[in-house]
Amino acid sequence: MIKTTCKKLILLFSFITKDLFTLPTILLTRKSKKLKGLPCPVFFIIPIIIICFSCSSSSRIDNVIKGFFEEVNKGNFETAKAKYLSTRATNALNSILAMGNDPMQKSFKDYIGKIKSVNIQDIKIAGEIAEASAIIPYHCGKRLSSKIRLIKEGGKKWKIDDCDDFITIGQDHVDTAESYCRTGGLGILYGWIKPNKEEVAKAIGEFQLALKDNPEDANIMEKFGKCYLKLENFNASEEQFKKAIEICPDSIWEAYIGLAKIYEKNNNINEAEQALMHAIKNKSDDANIYLYLVNIRSKDDKNLDKAIEAALKALSLSPEDAKIMDTIGMIYYKKGDRAHALEYLDRAIKINPYDRDIQKHHSIASETAKMHISKAQAFLKKNEPDMAIKECEAALQLERNNNEAKILKQESISASIKLHLSQAQSFFNKQYYDKAIEECNIVLKYDANNQDAMILKNRISEVKKILSNK
């Protein structure tokens, strides 16, 4: 009995594979002698019909969801709504659109041109309602997941009725890892504390689980690298950063900054600068990257002009940032251009007068001007007016409009003229004519029309002429 039934079942399936479309007719009419004695064929037909219908519906649901995201990827939001959204979903969107806001475009605009494919999983159909999971391979190896609900609108076509927010696969592990990093004292979001090894080990474990869920996600690798960097495990950190860059070289930027820090630690300044230039290429609107580049370039006095160039770019991105002004001021101070140094330090202290670093730097530059004035006064009292003039000029280089320095300089010039005229007369009386002329020239440098100096020079010339004729 069992053998006979098996043979008949095998025969039935041979008919299915041979002629799927004519089989139901054969079964219903029961005209085939080969099928004689089989149980009622309806019991075989119904499962076949259900399977075929189910597969067809699944295929249509698959196409609806993929079609929707194809239009989203192209930025065709109106087409996506018209073809693939249910009337209820469209009406809900349009009611918000009437208020001048497009929630669909706002929700999906970041996806335009970045959706590589859509993988539909776990399709569940219950009458005219269905649910599926959509997995979207996204930018830089990231994968997004969402639950999508569909409705068979009008009993005919499947349309998307609702869609959950997209979540990044592996993000739950990343969030947990960063939480362990904070409690472990790695200072990813807070200041540096002595690391708690147990918490850090948990963080590393969570990052590894995140990469297991999403092995090509450059953003996870980047954050994993930052974790290792805080631990000063530079080899592991560099490995993660380079993997992230390999996957997404033209968009990712924090990995380049991480590499720059590693190179700086190893005193590879040129490599650090190159890494930062890559970061700037991918993230050109971040003033902090330029500031880090300023720090790298200012290590070498030969690169101070390039450091100022980068600092001015940072200031253009954040024009009211007192810290950037302070940085520019101190680079000019390092160059010896104290006038420009004070210009930027003055601006910095006006914006943030209570910052201790800015106060200190401004004090250094300001006190230097006062120091030069004080030295000039001391030289003038000792009857060394030429030295006093130099100190006054140094003070004015720092503060162009310093009236005290200007007045003191004029006093010093007058004293110098008087001194050098006296010395010229003394040398003349001693018949040291060349030295007398030198003294006259110093006077004429300060006062080109000084009559006493010009008369004395003429007298010396006449005397030297008479002596040469003898």
C-alpha cells in the first residue's frame, strides 16, 4: 500500500514538472489511467495554487519596495509617492506638505545617489496586509534596516502604507561601546581619566560585535580606531583607521585626523600634515581641522607663514572665535611681528576677556612693548640716546599708536643729535676728521637739514683739502 502510494505521488510530480498548466485539468477530469486510484486531486491542487499565489505576491511586494527606493535614490519623490505609496500614506504626507514642509524629502534627501541596492527579507502576508524588512547597503559600508508595512489597495496593487525609521545595523553595539568608553575613562566624549581596563575591554568587545554585524562599515572602524588611540595602542588604532579609509577614502575624515595624531606621536610631521590635508579635502568646513594643521605647521619656524595661512582659513570659517585669533596672534609673536600679534590678541581679549590663556598671551605681548619703553628711558638717562631710539622703535613695532613711545623717540632723537654734534666738534678739534664726519652723518640721518652738521662737514672738507695741497 505504502509503495503504491509513493509510486503514484512520484508519478503525480512527474506530471507537475512536465506540464504544470494542463495538470489541473487532468486531475479534475481524472481521465488519466495512470492516476487511477489516487485520492481526490483537489487536496494537491489547493497547496499548489496557494504556493504560486504566495510567491507571486511576495515578488510584487519585493518589486514595490525596490521600486520605491529606486525613485528615492534618484530624488524623484513625487514619482515615489504616486506609484508606490498607499492613498493613506500619501494623504498624510500631503497634509503636512500643505504647511510648506516636505517630510518625505527631509527624511530621504540624505539617501539620494547613495543607495546601492535593496535587499528584501522576511516578507509576511496576512490577507491584504503585508510586512517586510528592507536592508539597504549605504554609504561607506554602512547598512540600514527598516520594517515596511504594505497594503493591497483596492484589492489589486500592493502599496507601501508605513515605514519605520531606518536604523544602522550594528549601531546598538557602537552605542554600548561608546558608553563603556565613557565609563572606562577613555574621554571620547569627556576629558581624559585613567582608563578602567574592564570597561575598556567591554568597549572593545562591543566594537568587535558591531563589525561582525556590519563588517564593511567604515564609520564603525573609525570609532574603533579612536578607542584604540585613546588607549595609546597606536598599531591597532592605525590598522582600523586605514581599513576605514580604504573603504571610504573620499568621504571619511576623522580617520585621517586619527592617523595625523599617530604620525605626530611618532614625530612624522610631514605624514601628519598630509593626513590632515586629506581630512580637509573631505571636510573643508571644519575650523578645528585647520587649527590642528596650524599646530603641526607651527612646529617648524620655516612653516610659520603656512601656519598663518591655515589659521586665517580657520578664522574665515569661525570669524568670532577668540581662540583662533589668539592662535594667530601667538604665531605672529613667534615670527617677531609683534604689531600683528597684538592686533589679533586685542581682538581675542575683547571677545573673551576672561580666558586665562588669552590673558596670558596678551599680557606677554603688551608687557614687551612696555619693557622696550622702560629700557629706552633707562638708556636716555645714561646718555645713550641711540639705544633709546632702538627700544622706542621696537615698542612702536608692537603698538603703532603708542604715544608714550612716540614722544620718547623724539626726545631720544634730539638727545642723539646733540650728543653726536658734540662728539663731531670734539673729533674736529683733535683733528680726527674722518670720525668727525661720521658723527655729522649720524646727525644728518636724524635731521637732514641740520645746519650745524652741514657747516662742520664743510669746514672739515676745506681743512682736508688744504692739508692735501701741502
